[in-house]
Amino acid sequence: MERTLLIAVAAEALVGRIIVKGLEKKPQIIRGVPQKVTPPDWFVAIDYLALFLLYFVTVVGVLTLVVGRLEHAQTARRDGRARAELVPAGIFTLVLAASVAGGATNHAGPPWLVWGGLAGVAATAVFMTWWRRAGLMTSLGVTTVALPLLIYGGGALLTRRLWSEAEIFDGAARASFGAATRLAVTVAALASPYLLAPRPLSRTVVRPAPFIAGLAVAATGAVLLSLDYLSTIAAINRGLGLDLEPRAASRWIAFYLLAFATVAWTIVACLTAPTPARRRLGIGLGLVVLGGVGFGWPMNFAVAAAGILAMADASEAEREERRAWGPATPMIDDEIWHGFVGQVVTRLRADGGEVSAVSVRGDHGQIATVVLAERAGVPVRLCVTRVAGCVISLDLICGRESAAAPRWALVARQPGGHPEPPAAAGVGFVVDDAVFDARFRCRGERAALLAAIDADDRAKLAAGVEGWLAGWPGEALRHRVYPGHGASVDDLLPLTELSARRALPPAAATPLLLHVELCAQIARRMGAAIEVEAEPKADASVS
């Protein structure tokens, strides 16, 4: 729902706040009487689309707030953990959701109620992040992003003794703390790469997609400002609610452009990150930015609140990245490991076929042990990657490796931390097998998966296979697992026994070999077997 909300609010900002408001013609005033303006049909159609998007985003925003808190409470109850932030988060979210829904249907309560709900949600999000020990950088990042919401909401509430309620919510008091809000927004944007970007930052900096996004925003802004300065400033004010005064903004325009480009870089870097929590952090940041700080419609409150709560819920971002880059398995002596690999090779050769094994040293101390074999007429490549004697991943490919997207993919439903499989085209589905569906999340083409994996294979996979599998019909089946990262340490490999440096029993490699046989059979069913050319027949004619 958060991804849907992000796409919808981006469309609403472009169509409603930028295009429609920018093209809307103001009525001419003749002798003090405004003249009637008849817009063309195409403009009316776009205006109706903008109105639909406005209400659609409002509804989705309210649903995202309510459903997100209910799922959060259900998860905490299922895990048996009492979380201190459940009560205030639920109360402020319900108050804000009810106020937004009422405001969108012309049944709004007191204006201070929606401001109090937003300020309460922002404060709760900050508390949630620090309470869960999300990490110093993430906690500081969420706090920095929440600060403009707290200033704006808290300022509107705390200044009621200085201004009347009408002045507060009609804009008179708004100018008094608007400068502080703009400063907080700019600081949050400039600090976002250092606080919220994926780790390690040195690898994120060289990625092309975030760089292109930031450069595109800066270049587009510079071109538009040079072509029509006043209209561009007005579009920025409509889109983000910053209330920039054209003369004052001209002195800081380069500073603002840098802030826009920087936050665009951070959002794209997070959205393309390999870990789910970091991607959710990017979605939340995008929602807060696109929600703006103008708050001219109930939609803005719902979008900003959903965004800051999504960022607070992504408290696992730093822990996931640390698990992804650090080994979680015990260290194994090289001599013991080579003995186990020799046992695997011996068992494979005993069953027939050519088998070879080699160890390749890569960057950052990685050593990849590659075993090549043939099972059931299918070429098999088994690759185990180790760092400093610790196993990082096991990668099994049965067939010919493909660079295309898989037709289907499935991943075991384990606690967070295991990387996702390659993105398969299509939507998620179930195979109507209760045990299998409870074990795996599937995506792609359901018919292709059912054609490859029958009921017996599903039972074997559900009995203990971890990690993810992906299928390319006619080409290959691939299984990858990261022991210790959302999967058990001893999945397929007896790593605990190997680390103890004990003599291994002859059956130590049996689980791995049985799994290789299973995957090779599935790959053969998918048409990944080696095509053997028929030998030419000898000439039987007698000269």
C-alpha cells in the first residue's frame, strides 16, 4: 500500500499541483467585475483527473495509516513482544485518519485536531525509531525528516495564544514559522545522504541510478529557472508548499537546487537498495517529500504521516545491511573444508559422470569453491563462497545460466534478513498447497511453476529448503541460500560440525547431494537437459 501511495501521490503532484494549477487561467477583472472563463475540454478532462487523484490519494493514505498500525500491532502480538509505542502510535494515527477523512468529506472537526494528530504521529515516529535502536544514522535521519512536521504542527498549536484560530489556519500565523520550517526542510534534504543512504556509503556513491536522478533534478530546475523564474518558483511552492518569496529565493536558489537534487539522490538510492528495510525507508522519505509542508488539503496530512511512519517501521535497515556484508557462520579451517569438498566430489563420481572442483580467490578475501558435474543429463554448477573461512552463500545452478528475468521465483518465509530472489515478471500467487504456501512466497507465472514442480517435489522443498529458487523453463533452475541470514546456519552444509574440526561421518554430504539430485530432476522436467547430438551411422555398404 505504501508503494501504491507513493506512485499515486507522485501522479497527483504532477497533474494536480503542477500542470492543472500552472495552466489554470485567472479571470480578468473589468471595472471590478471578474469575467467568466470557459476552459477548453482538454483542460476540464485533466482537471477531473487531478480531482480524482486527489481523493484517491486521500483514501489510500487513510487506509495505509490504519492498516499499517493494525499490521504492526498484529506482528507484535504474534511475536509475543509488548511494544511501548503501540498505544500512542495507534491513538494519534486514528485521530489523524478520522480528521483527514472528515476533512475530505466536509465533516471536519476542529482544525487543531488534525494538526495535533500530525504532530503526535511525527513525535511517535521519532520515539519509535530511537526506542527500537534502529542505529545512530537512521535514528538521526528520521528525526531530521520529522523535524519540519513537528515545527509546522507544533507551531500551529503553540501559537494559538498569539493569534486567533482563523489566522493560524488561514495563513497569517503560518508565515511566522514558515521560515523555520523551510530551514528544517533544507537541512533534512542536505543531510539525507549521510543519514539515510544505503550502507556502505562508498558503494552507493558510485551507483549510476541515484547520480542520474540527482543530476536530472538539478539540470531540470536550472533550465526551468533560466526560462521562467517566477513560474518555476510558483510551481515549487504549489508542489512542495514551501512558500518561497521570489526575491528572497533568488539569493538562495542554488542552495535550494542542491537540496532538491540531494534528496532526489537519496530517495532513488534507497528505492534501489538490495535490502527491504532500506527500500521502505526510501518510500517513506518519498512520501514525506511529495506530501509537502503546505498542508492545503487533508491529503497532505495523510501522506506525510504515512511516510514518517514507514520510515520509523524501517528500523531494521542498518542491521540488515550489516548482516548482508558480514559472515554469520562459524569459521572453518581450510584443510577441513577441502576434506568435505573432496567427500562431495567422491560421492558424485561414484554415481557416474565427470566431476571437477576448483577454488578461486576473488576480491575482499572471498574464496569461491566451484564443483561442476552432471546429474540426470543436466549440467550442475555448485558454488560456495567463503570469506575468512566463513561460508557466505551457496549457489546451485542446474542447467544453463540465464541473464533474463526468471519466469517464476519463490523465497522461503523466514525471519527478515535473507536477500530476495531475482524479480520475476508477474504478481504474487499461491499454488493451493497449504504446506507449500505456508513455507514459500511465490511470484511470476503460476502455470510455469506447477509444470516444473509436482506435488512430491513441493513436499520435499517444503520439508526444509531455505533461501530462494528461480526457474527459467528450457534453461535452468537456480537455488541460492545465505546461511545465517534468514536461513539456518547448517542448511545443506554441516558448518557447525566442520567448524569443530571433527572427523566427519561418510553421510555428512548426503543432505547436499540429495538436494542436488532434486534440483537436477526439476531442471530436467523444465527442459534444461543437455541435448546430445546423434552419432552418424557407419556406412554398412560393402564395396
